[in-house]
Amino acid sequence: MSSDFWASYASGAFGILIGNRLDVLKVRAQASGGSTTPVGLSEPATKFQQFTGLFRGAAAPILGYGALNSILFVTFNRSLIWMDPSIFDYTKLAGVDLGKIWAAGAFGGLATFVVSAPSELIKCRAQLVVDGQGSSFGVFKEIWRHRGIKGMYYGGTITAIRDAVGYGWYFWSYELSKRLLLSRQPDPFLPPTAADVLISGGIAGVITWVSIYPLDIVKTRLQTQPAWQPERQGLLATGCANTRQVHTSVELAREIWQNSGIAGFYRGIGVCSLRAFIVNAVQWYAYEKIMDLFAKSG
């Protein structure tokens, strides 16, 4: 397989491992504060469960996000080079139109749907269980047993929209930030320093999440609402467990607005921004370093 496939796979898995604990906090903050708050958040946990909770929900994104990142970067690179055949190095895009970079990022985001939708569903539901039953594999088995492949893509539409918009801004903001930092050099194609890549990656992560955070918080509420249980029949059934109704994305957005206003759509944005900066700084640095190693060995 190509160098960008392996570089993006490794960097994606590494970034998720580093940022998983902060992601748990983000999901719990997003899911709290409404009438659809998931059950289980206040249940007691043993010290062992508290320790394993640091990595709760990590298996799905580590395995899934590595593949997702590969699909994302490979699709982005191939789409961009199709739009601009003058590109000779995927890590050196100085002079390429930023509009094309945004479009290629959006194409890449849409392509990740096959992996991102099920991994997001499993991750979010696993992270909100604290009674020892919240392993990624356990959540996967329950959904697959009772809902099959259709159940794995619950919340897939809003996930696809979020990813297309978010990854468009992701690549756009990374490239713009790197260009601004490299503008002090006479040759824009000179290799960036480690600081240039880390800062650009961190900024790209924060800008991306700020741009799509309202969509992400609605997605999290949708996928973690307690009325949607794997054993129930029909993803859009109006019947409910514990007398609760399964809400649509529009209904959840309306509820957030009525209960908390605009602030409700940015609950947990602080910890999310911190995580985004750290994870994407490390991820972009790992990607560029691995790509450089492949180039030198080739």
C-alpha cells in the first residue's frame, strides 16, 4: 500500500490513544444537561473500573480511526492531485488553491463515513457506561446482535455532514497556518520545523472542532439517548423504553436551544479544544515525519 496510507493510519491511531481520556470528558459533557441525558453516569465504580475508564471506548477509535485516517488522507491526496496535477509531494502544497484544499478535505470526510459512523456510535455509548459493561466490543456485540448492520449506522447522516464540513476546514486551516508560519522563509517548499507542524496541526484541530461543534453535540445526544437501546426494533420507532421517546436530530437540536440557548451547543468546548490541539499537533507531526521517512527510504 502507499506511504500516505500507512503514515495516516499510524498517526491517527497514535493521536487517538493520546487524546482518549480528554475525549471521554468531552462526550460526557456533551451528553449531560438535558432530558435525554444518558443513564449510568452517576453509578459507582471500583478503582479498577476507574483506571480502565481512562481508556474506555479507546478500542473502537484506535482500530477504527487508524483506518478512518487512512481513508481520509488517501482520498484527500488523490482528490487534490486530480484537481491540481502539478502537485509533486503530498506534504508540500504551497501555491495550491485553498478552495481546492477545502473541497478535497470535504471529499475525504465523506469517504470516511463507512468507518466513522459505526466507530462514533460504539465509542460514545461505551464512554458513557461506568458499571464495567462499557467495553467497545461489548457495545458492538449488543448493537450487531439486535440491530445488525443498519444499527451500526444509527446517526450516520449527521456524522457524514459533520465530517465533510469539518475535514474541509481541517485541511484548509492546517495548510493556511503552515503557509503563514513558513512565510518568513525565502522558499515555501523548504521542510517546516517541528514547531511549525505542531502549531499548525494544533490550530487546525481547534478550528475544525469549533466549526462543527454544534453538529457534534447533537450527534452525541442522538447516539447516546437512553431510549435508543440495541434490543429495540426499528431505528425510528416511536415506542420507547422506560416511557422515553427516541428523538431525531432536529428534535434534539430544538431541545438544546430551548433548554440552554446557544451555550448548549458548545457544552464541553473547552476540553474539546484542548484535546483537539494536542491530538492534531501530534497527529500531523507523526504523519509528516513518517511521510518524510518513506521519501528518504524510497
